Amino acid sequence: MNRGGAAQGLAVDSLLDSLRKEVAQSVAARGADMGLRVVIVDGVVDEREPYAEALANAGCRVEAFDDVDIAFVAMRKNPPDAVLTGAALTMDALKFAQAIREEPQLCQVAIVMVSAQIRKKARAEARMAGADAFFFLPAPPQEIVRTLRRAVSLREKRRRVEHRAP
């Protein structure tokens, strides 16, 4: 592993530890989350599982997948409130977000993307694909939880307004 990769690995390990601690403190201080159902999709178990654990500790109902195709099929059967996808913004991740937006029963699902790959166009690509929010790693755990809540809330408000419109 090169020097930059080792440093990034240490940063990710540190982030994961802080993710667990901060979410546990947040839950203790404010009580459980809104009970959101969150699907996490990331091909790297070491990145997926800590977020799954942190969100579960925050009161979310979490279902984790390592494959976008399997996740998409499961989501069509039982739509979640939100998706947290921790891909390096490969075409699979971008196509996954686009497919969610194009699917009538999933188009209102909030999408938050996180990536360790820092590229100038990454945030814009994520937004164009349909993501509600995007974070470069390391991302503050409490901010991801807050952003998921906010994205779900905004999507619910939009849905209510659309149903009222003539």
C-alpha cells in the first residue's frame, strides 16, 4: 500500500471509531431517531457495516447490501425512507441513483452518497444522478444522520404538496 493509501486507511478507521462514539452519544442525548428505514448499499463491508451499526444505534431500521442490483430489487418490494450509498461514485452507484429516481414507487426515496474518492466533479455527478446530498469521507457521523433526516423530511413535504396540487 502506498503512503497515501495507508494514511487514508487510518483516516477511515478513525472516522469509523468516531462514527460509533458520536452516534451513541447523540442517541443518549436526544433519544432515538425517527425510526427511518434506511437501505445502505456499499460493496466494501468495512465501510458499510459501521454506518449500518451507527444508524441502527440511532434508532433507524437498517438493511445493508453489497450489490446495487440486489438492493434495487429489495427496495422495489419494500421501499425505504432513505438510501445511503457509500460507493466511490462508480457508474454503478450513479446508475443506481438514477434508477431510483426513475422508478415510480421509489422516486421519493431520499438518497445520500458518501465517497472517499475526491474528484472535482463528484458532487455535481451525484446531484445530477439524483442524490439529495453528498459527502466526501471522512464525513461527520452526526451530520450524515441529520442529513438523512432532513432529506427524508423534504421529500415527504414535496410529496404532500404534489398530492394537494390540482
